[in-house]
Amino acid sequence: MKFLHKNVSFWRRFASNLIDFFIFVSLIIGLWKILNFNSTNNEIKIASWYTFLIFSWLISLNLFVVIPFFWNYRSLGLILTRLQILIKTKKNKLVKCLIIYGFNFGFYSLIILIMLVGIQTSQIQNLYVQNISALNNLDLNLVFIARIISVLTGVWTLLILLNYALILATKKHSGLFEKIFSYRVVYIKHFNQNDKFNQIKLVPFKTKKVEIIFREVDND
């Protein structure tokens, strides 16, 4: 018997994504506070900086790759809101996880890579006291990093908004990434064809009487 699944509504999907985002941001902020709890004179310790970058990337890896890999492509947000993902591609499980969550995981990984490569060790201690709003006061490499991260964040935000717009606009509630990578976000509860037919109800309605006149036809 073939089971059918209904695509998730916009608000249920939004709640799931919001939970994932809140968990990720809370863990990142908590990690930063712990590593810089004893910092003095607003200086960032070099060891704390690199530890933060590495462990924050590991948090992203666990939330968006490891957990979905072991929980049938479901993130914590999907688990808590009782949703699941159906993916059509026949690739291996790890590749499927990267297809589904690669946009967010790849975005944060790119940010981490830019910071690791672009910020010099001698600049780390003074990052706390740098006036980020006044880019002219920053070193050239920090100006470039600030601008490239702003552009990447803008593109990421634009694509996320476009994804939500398509979910709202389409009848099947399919987002941009689902259309590109051929997967669906559905409710866990499934039904079969018989259940679908049982939901169909015939409703009587009144119609106007139509006068029918019969006339004999002479065949002679």
C-alpha cells in the first residue's frame, strides 16, 4: 500500500526553521560568552578566538549534518514540530543531508573560512575595540572581510525570503530549495488512497426544475 504525505503549511515550516535558528544562535552566543568570560580590557584572547571559530563550526556541523544524518534527515526543529523530509534523489545519505541543509551549513562554513584566512593573528586582540561602524578606521583586510560578509549575508537573507515567498504563493507550499533539490517537507502523519477517498463527501444541492417536453415523431 502506497502512503501519501501532505506538504507542511507555511507557519509550521516557519516555526521549525525558527527553532533551528534560535538553538544555533543560542549555542553560538553561549560559546562566545564562556570563552570570553574572564577577558579584561575588552581584549580577545587568540586561543579563545580560534577555539570559538572551530567549535562554532562544529556546532553548525552537528545541528545541520550529524543530527539529520542519524534522525532520517530531520533537524531539531523538524523533530520538535513533528515534521519530516522526503527526498527524491538516490544519492547516499550524507550527500542527501548536505543537499537539504547545505545552504545554511555552507553559508556559515564560508563565514568561518573567511575569518580564519582573512584576519591576522596580530589583529585578533583588538577586534573587540574596533569601531566596526566606521570602516575607514579599520585595516584594509578587515574592511574587505566586513564588506564581503555583508554581501554574503544579504544574498543569504534574500534567498531565504524568496524561499518563504514561494511557500506562501504556491498551492503545494513548495519553497525555492525544494524545487531545486527535489525534496518535500511533510507532516509525519501519512494516509493512503482509501483515506483520501473517505474524506470526499457528496453534498446535495438544489437545482431549478427543467421542463422536458416529449414529442412523438412520425416515422412514416
